[in-house]
Amino acid sequence: MVNQLEFKKRRDFGQVINDTFTFMRQNFKPLIKTYFTFCGLFVLASMAAMLMQQYKMVNIINTGISNRYGKGFGIGSVYGIEYFLSLLFSMASYSSMTVAILSYIAVYVQKGNQTPTTDEVWGYFKYYFFRVFGNSLLLMLMLGVAFIFCLVPGFWLFPFVAMMFPIMVIENGSLGYSFNRSFKIIKDNFWVTFGTLVVVWIIVTACMSLLVLPTSILNMVTMFTTKTPRMNVTLTMITTVLQSLSQIFTIIPIITISLAYFSLVEQKENTGLMERISNFGSNEKPVDTRPEEY
């Protein structure tokens, strides 16, 4: 029997990335089940809003192409209710995924590297979802401002913001506590954490791009090889659906930041080592002392 992956241990750059995919492989079915159980509704809502937005955009673009004066390109016609709904549901979809996977990992670690049940994950999910969702809006706004005014602050803040979510769920941290805790544990390990996240996001972006690339290319070819250039509505809708489904790949960086979190905490506090020492010679599993409402 293959030993289940241990989170509470020190890892270097390569080990964090390798163990990300090891954990995915060992827990593939329950992770996918968790994703669709807790995130499926949000993904469908986000997909529906994006489909309405893209359908509207295709009509605006096609009207503008066929009309030399570009009528229909007003800001009000582009940024309608569909646009803001797609933003809202996309944020809700990503927040639900973050909470669901982090809840899975939190229970997994508490149970001594055993697969959580759906009810156990739900206990965490319902407690943390609105906290993470609300804080995500503030943190994304902060990152957006940092990237708009100057790219460097945005890139610098990125690993600290990413680390805040495991702290919120695993340590039951508030926004302020998670912010300070993130800076504390990443201190002296910024470049390793930043580099790990960048490499993983490059892999995830490549996977997502490969999924939507065929229909995107076909749409562009169709548009520029016809006598009257027009975007194909069907291909655009298919591309949008594939973009929504490809969000499943973002499970990977959530696992990565969780492994990085446990590694950094272990380096600074040796919590995993102390637990193993205290449990040495005992076959009993640690007792879960969390309140039942979790």
C-alpha cells in the first residue's frame, strides 16, 4: 500500500512541486468529487453569465465590423449586467474552490493523512466560505490596484495574498491575523515561495490554454478567411464553456500553496516534528478538538 503524503514536513522548491502532483494522484477521485460537489453550482452560474456576456460581445463586435462607424461599441453596451454577473460568479467560483480544497486538506491532515468524507469537508466549507469570499473581494481589489499603478508591488504582494487563504482555513485566522501571519512565515523565504507559485501557475496556464486553444484558433481562422469577417457565435460559446471547465486545473496551485504553508511553518515552528515526538510510541490518533459547528 502506498503511504499517503505527509503535509507537516519541510520541503524545498522541487519537493513542493513534485508533492503537489503526488497528492493529486493519490487523491484524484475524492478531490474531483469535492470540486463538483461544492463548486459545481458556482461554476455553472459563472459559465451561464460568461455565455451571456460573450454572446453580447460577439454581436457588438460583428455589428462594429459590418458598420464602418462602429455603432454599438459604447461603454454602456459592453459593461452591462452580464459583465458584472460574470465577475461576481467567477469570484464566487474561485472562492468556493479555494475553500473546498483547503477544507479537504485541513481534514486530511487532522485525520492523519486519511481521506475526508463529504460531510467533514462540508463542516469546514459552510463555516469558511463567506469569510473567504468577502476577503477575496478586498484582496483582489488590493492586488488589482497594485498591478495597475505599478507591476512590482503586485508581484511582490502576490505570494503573501496567496498564503493568507490556507491560514484563514487551517488556522481559523481573521483577515488581519492572516495578513500578519503570512508575512511572518514567508519572511526570509520570499523568492522560494514566489518562484514555486510562478512555476505552478505557468503549468496551470499552459494546461488551460491547451484546452481552449483549438476552438480559439478555429474561430480566428474562420473570422479572417471569409468575405465578410465575423466572429462565429457557436465557436465562441464552445470556447467559453471550455474556459469554465478548465478552472478545474486551479486545484493545483491551491495544493501547492498549502504544501508551501506547512513547509514554512515547519521550518519556523517545527510543529509537525513536535507532534511526532509527542505521539512517539502511541498508536492513538490525535483527537480533533475543534467545535462541532466547524
